[in-house]
Amino acid sequence: MAKIATLITDMFEDVEYTEPAKAFNEAGHELINIEMEAGKKVTGKQGEAVVTIDKGIDDVNPDEFDALLLPGGFSPDQLRADDRFVTFTKAFMDAKKPVFAICHGPQLLITAKALEGRKATGFKSIQVDMEYAGATVVDEEVAVCQDQLVTSRQPDDIPAFNRESLKLLENK
């Protein structure tokens, strides 16, 4: 089963973490939550989910993981201000490992300059940024590109996002 790195900090969109995490765990995959330091607790913007950080960004290497999850909310915008998270994200794209980004999650991919030539989607307010980053943006519940990148627009798209993410992991 896959070992999935999750980049997450305060103000993530609660269900964009909890629902994929539940689906991945039920399928037997392992999620490792990564932020600045291990042991810290981060809270979703709805205040419904509290996540304990497993590893600090300085204590992980992308080579240790099979896939990457980027939940939305304000979390990705905060994390992309730190080059360590951007470099970590880019490493997955460069290595052609599965990356799952929902809603505002693609903001880390934009900053990593990893969307050029990719079919992708994201929350409406970042779609033009994704276009500027070179992505072919589609307004669909889920976009799968090159058997590597799975993106969705918003919480309503989570069932399709989970389905395609799990399907991609099965095929890897």
C-alpha cells in the first residue's frame, strides 16, 4: 500500500482533508501529515477537524513517499510562502509520483512551476492563476493528467476526487 505525504497547516478546508484521508485509510494506505514541526496540532477553517502533525518538513524526504495529498482551504497559500514545501511538492511532480490536489491545493503546484502542459482544475478563484502557470484548466469535478495528477474544484467534488485518486494508486 502507498505511503502518502500530506502537506497541511492551519485553516485547511476540513472535509478536503478528512474525506480523502478516510478513503485512503480505508483502502489501506498510510497518510503522514507534514507541517513545520512534528506533534503540532493544526485546525481546519471550519473548526471541525484537528490534525496532529506527524513529521516536520525538515525531517522528511520526498523519496520516502509514494504520493502527495494537497488539501485546500488557506493552508496551501500559507505553505507556498516557504520554499521547503514548494521544493517538496515539485519533487513529486518531477519524479512522476501521484499528486492529489483539491480546491486551493494547486496553489503549491503553481508556485512549484509544475503545471505547465498539464490538464488540471481547481477552485474558481485560482483557475486563471493555473492558466498563467501553463495548465490547461477544465471546469470539471475531477481532472486526471498523465496518470499522475488528480485535481478537483471544491468540496462537492470529493467523491470523484477520492474515486480517481484511489484508482490511480491501484494502477501504480
